[in-house]
Amino acid sequence: MLLPLHNRKNILLHGLPGSGKTTLVERLVQKIPYPKRGFYTREVREKGRRIGFKIVTLNGQEAWLAKRGKGYPQVGKYRVYIESFEKLAVPTIQEVNPDEMMVIDEIGKMELFSKSFQEAVLKVLDSPVPVLATVGYGLIPFVEKLFERKDSIFAEVTPESRDHLVGRVACEFYRPGLLIAVEGLDGAGKTTLLEGLARALSERGYKVVLTQEPTGGEWGQKIREHLAAGSKISPQAMAELFLRDRREHVQKFLLPHLQEKQIIFCDRYYLSTMAYQGACDLDLEGLRRQNETWAPVPDLVLYLKVPLEEALKRVSQRPFYKPEAFETREFLEKVASLYEEGLKYFKHVVVDASSGKEKVLEETLEALTPVIQEWEGRT
């Protein structure tokens, strides 16, 4: 399987009822080229009126999950048929095969009346098998626990996001390319290092592409204009500009290149948003989840660590240097702290970027070697 290297192999889709989660899962099942097992939960209608829900396995078997009527257990107007659910659906996810991907649509209030289903869900999420699942809406203790997992990616399905999510989610299961985000304070030496990495790896026969955020597109230009002018724009509005720029970047550049066997280096990615907008008192976890609905998780984050004094000194020596509005010492100290806090969410390498550029390049190439070998060794 050509899985990403970041090791967050569970994708949990969530969204309001009617947002299109099951339709999205069906499209992903068709797109992702692996053997799969599991089931869908589909609503059943008669004359335009919903009368219940059926379980449909990926091999085409069907059984009632719930139907209008009275009985136990009961969810709203629907009687839940636990026995038929456990007989058909639960066995499809109890057997874990490392060569198969697991599909669970959905983990919701009706399905969770089954204790054996709960046990099977936890077992497969804890296994090495990649899992695509949808989770129900509402305050369900079992689901709330799922949202605390650190090995999962959470993506919100909305009318706006659902078409984009086909390609965005698929690349978390099938990724021929390698996505490396290069992060650090301004002045850490990202641009110099990237040029050196591209040159060195190209000489070794790898196809390397460089990109950056903000991009040169419409939204990236707006961001640069606001930063240069010191606009009094709210942190929420700035975070939204970055998100729009990133969505366009993902669609037009990252997803197409990830389908090729290339090494992509991205000069700043959404960890930068987490650090800089987090320093403006936006929630770090909220920023991460919002961005991961739209943006592929990087296989690796290279974090260039440099003392703040050194970073400020380097930046001040640039030709035509003009400090941006946010570049106060206190603010950048907070940014640096949030960068390091945010690294826990990613597979990462910390590079001491305070020494000479040749040494930084040499040490970074040495750190990248096992990562690239792992990437090439996937089946």
C-alpha cells in the first residue's frame, strides 16, 4: 500500500445529517485502489418518505438496521434491529487483514447499541489497517472519545467541502509522492536550505518540486498585501485568508503532484498558521482540524530551529528590509513556542539551523535519508 509516512492512518468523517457522508464514502471506495471490507448505512425511502436504514456490506449483502415502528432499542421514530446488524455488519470489521482497508459507515447512535460493534471499532482503529469511517452527530460518549484520538485525521463534510474531500481524503490512503513541510521563524534559513535540498536530491536522481505558502495566487497576494501594509485585520479573518489560499494550493498543485512519484517541499504549510494565528489567541487544535479538512497531512515536517536573536539579525540584514506589523519580539517568542508545541501532531525532524548553511544542509540530508528510504520501500 502506498500509504503516507505520517502514520495517522484513521480518517474520520463527520458532519450534519444530510451532509453527504455516505455518498462521499462511496466515491472514495471507487477511487482508492485497495481491497476493502466493511459496510455502508443507507437510508430507505418509500414515496419520498424515509422509513428506515439498511446496512449494505461492500460485497452487496443487506439487512435492516432500523425501521419506523416501536420496539427496543428505540431512536426517535425508529426501532433498531441489533440482532440483524450484529449478524451482518459486525463480522465485516472483526477480521483484520493487513492487505485490506476498512470502511465503516457509520459509527452512530444506532450502531453503538451493539457492544460487539464498539469492541470491533476500537480493535480496528488500534490495528495497523487503514480505516475510513464516518461518525455520527450529537453528544455520544463513545464518539467523543474517538475525537480525542491522536492517530486520526478528522474532516468535516459540508456541501462546500464534500467534492474537494474526494481527492483530499484519497491521498491519505494512496500517495505515490512525498510531502515535506519546511517550517520555522522568518530568518531560520528555509529558502537557502530548500535550494540546497532540491539541488542535492535532484543530483541523486529524485524528482523534486518546490512550492510555498502563501502562494502567488489570488488569496496569497491578498495575504501579502495585508502583511506588508500592517492592516488591522482580525486573526479570524487572516486565518480564513490562509485557509482559502491553502485550499486553492491543495487543489491546483499539491494533490496533482502527490499522485506522481515526486518529493514536494513546501516552504511553510498549515503548522505556520497554527503558530502565527495561534499566537493571536486562536485555538491551536481548532486551527489544525479546520485545516486538515482541506489540506493533506504532511509526511514529514522539517522544523528549522534557530534562536530568536539570530533569526531577527538575519532578517534585518536583508536588502530593503521592512519589518512586518507582527514582528515584535514578544509575538515571535510566542510563535516559536507554538511551533514547538504544534510539532507533536506531526512526524517531524528538528534541524539546528543556527550553524553555517553547508552544515545545516549536510545534517538535513542525513536526517532525510531514512525517511526517503522508507518512502521508496513502500509496496
